[in-house]
Amino acid sequence: MSTTAPPDGAPHSLLASVETPHSPSPTPSAGHGLETRGIEPIPDAERTGRPRDLFPTWVAANISVLLLTMGASLSVTYGLNFWQALVVGIAAPIVSYGLVGLIGIAGKRGGAPGMTLSRAVFGQRGNLLPGSLIWVARWGWETINAVTGAYALLTVLDILFGVRRSTALVVVTLLAFVIATFAISGLGINAVRVCNKWATYFFGAFSVLVLGYLVAETDWNTVFGQGAGSTAAMITGVGLIAAGGISWVPSSPDFTRYLPRTASSAAVVRNSIGGAGVVVLPMVLMGAVMASGTPDLASAADPVSFLGEILPLWLAVPYLLIALVGMLLINSMSMYSAGFTAQTLGFRVPRHWAVSVNAVISLVLGGVLMLAATSFMGSFIAFLSLLAVAFSAWVGVFGVDMLRRRSYDAVALLDTGRTSTYWYRGGFSPAAVAAWALGLVTGLLFTRSDWFSGPFADGNPVGEYGLGWTATIVVSGLLYALLPKPPVRERRAGSEEATALAN
């Protein structure tokens, strides 16, 4: 596509008819400072990213101390030994971030956020259904992250300054965390990239410290003397750890849309898996090893404070700092994507203000969880199981659609009216919506959590192994592949020139 200025007489009026208040003027936004791009496709001239930039992105997305508690759960709850935990730690990021990388290829093809590209699959109105559910699911994810970050800050204040927790302090620390999250995500992709790069170095230093401590203090005879768990427990463990990665799949195009169309698809997948794997594997193994001496780690109501108490001071402080930084960056990335989802749903505000909607929601829900919840880890595991199903229904449909679609119509993505190529039938793609809905229901039937248990959650491998989200992907994907697709409307005269203007 041409990136030069249009000649006199080009159809400016058509482009104006599909631009929205959340589509700013096409000023370059990939450099320093505030990112001005919203959900509109990125012009080719600004798509200067590199696949290797995805490595620190997915490193930062996984710097979560909750992986330590989940690793402890593999040992305590599921009875896995060290070698089985090793297999789980390798397999989980390959499964989940393999999907992240594959769906991320759509970002370089269309240059737009995932939920905007999703309009081409579900239709302009049909996309509101999965988009709304994914947006709501992000509230929970961001709330969990905000609470974990606030707990880390509270524990640092206690250890270093002897400041005891109070209701007022809980509110203040949570507010500070959410404001910092909003600042990073509001600035946009460049701020996120810079922070992720430094977080990668920080995590590396932290890992060396913890590794040295574990080597010196762990009773390795106890670790390697633990009996093996069942194969079923291993599969369940892979599903548990992978569920967190699945939550990033719909957002993956948000971080690849600045890649040129010619970027290597293999490199996108490779860097996604690699970045996640170098964090997930050591964190899971560290948790499993620590559980041999402190099994209560697997069920701690406040895992951040618990770890701060059992670690020596010289290790507790850097641990809590990396916990704080990690949760801050994970939440910033999530809110960054949530801003696009809010715009796609119809919030006609600039991207950085769309981010503020989720910031307020996570502040309110985080306060409720910190002040009223009795089991933080139980709430987190229950949420993860349902979150994975909610995202997986979209993944199945969108992923199969990628097999038949190599490009996206930039004008049609922004045109939410009946003139859009992606209007289909009344604004819906019946095949996509039906496949998504039936896949979602199927996954819930096989899912068990503290909040909800489907009728098929027992008595079969899918339910017993915690693989409801995989059933969701398979069912929604197969149905979409088999159902007849609506015809694609012919483009209007002059729309090719409008697409050139948009790009």
C-alpha cells in the first residue's frame, strides 16, 4: 500500500465516513512519548518493529510470583515430583504461548489490535459478544494482578519500615499501584517495551539470587525422594499453568501490529514461546522445590506476604521488588489491550482514556478482594479456569479463520455501519457467532472451579484433567470450519483509494 499523500481528488469523504473519534489523525506514533494510535490499522511506514521485541514482552507478561505458588501446588496438591514438574514447566508455555504466537501473526497481517481484527470474523455487531466477555474477563485478571502488586508493596513497607497493614493503607497502596499501571499503559507501546526490556534484566538477576539460595538451603534428598504423581495429574498441571497464557492469546495481535508484513511468522512464534518459557519454567520449578520445605506456600491466603516471611531479608526485599515490578508490567500490558477492546466495543474516547475505564474497575474490585476475600489463591485458581474457557471460544473461531484469511480490509474494520464489508447478515457472521457460543457452552460443561462446576466435570478425562478450555477451542474451531460462511460483500467504488489513505 502507498504511504504517500493522496493526490487531489482522492475520496477523502469515504475515509471520513469510517473514521471514529477514537481514530486520531495519522501522525507517527511508534517513537517516544504518548502513543497516538488507537484501533485503526498501523500504516506501513510506522511498522518498524522486530520479532525479537516480543521476547522481553512475553518475559514481562509472566513475571508473576503466583507462578511460584502454582509450582508449589504441583507438588503439594497434585503430588508431582521434581521431574514431572519439569515436564509441566516445559510443556505449558509451549502449548499456551504457541497459540499466542500463532494468533499474533494476524497482527502483522492486519496491523490492528486483536479485537478489531475480530470484526472481520464475527461481523461488526457479532464481535460485540466475544469482545464484551473478554473485556469483562480482563477486569478479573487485572484485579488479581493489582491485588498481588499491592500485597507486595504492603509487605515491603512492613519489612523495611515496620509499617503495619490497615484498611487505609490497603486502599492507598492499591491506588498507587493502579495509578502507576495506568501511567505506563496510557503512554502506550513504547513505554511498555522499555519497561519490559528492563524487567527482563531485573528478573534474570532475581533468578540468580533465588537459585543460589535454593541450592544452599534446600534438602535435595527430600525433593528428589518424592514419589511420582499420576499422568492425569501431570496433564491437569499443564492445563493449570497453560490457562494463564491462554488469557493473552486475544491480545497477542496488539503487540505485533507494529511488525512489518514481511516479518517472519516463525520468529513471532519462537520469540513468544521463548520469552514465556524462560520465566515459567524456573518459576514453576522454584515453587515446587520451595514446597518441599514449606508446603503451606501452595495454599497461602496471601502468597506474597507468606514468601516475604519465609525468605531471608537479603532475598525477601529483591523478591518483593520483582513481584511488584512484574505485577505492574503484567497489569500495564493487560490494560493496554483492554483499552483497545473498550474502543472496539464503542467507547468513543482516545486510547489512553479508554485504558482508564479498566483502571477504575480494577481499583474497585481489587479493594473488595483485599478487604473481603478469605482465600486469595482459591479465588485466583477458580478465576483462571473460567477465564481460559471464556478466551478459548474466541481462539478456536479466530484461529481457524486465520487459515483462510491472509489480509484484512483496513476501511471495513473501522466502518461499523451497513456499508462495511464485514457487516455480513445484520452485522453478524452466523457461523462465527454460533461456533463461538456453542464452544463456550461446551467448555463450561466440562469445567470445575470453586465458583462453578459443569455437569460433565467428572467421569471423563476432559473434565477430570481440567481441560475444559481445550474442549472449547476444538469445538468452536471445528464448528466454524464446518458451518457455511456468509458471502463477503463487494467493495464500493473508490474504496481502494480509501484503503490507501488509511494505510
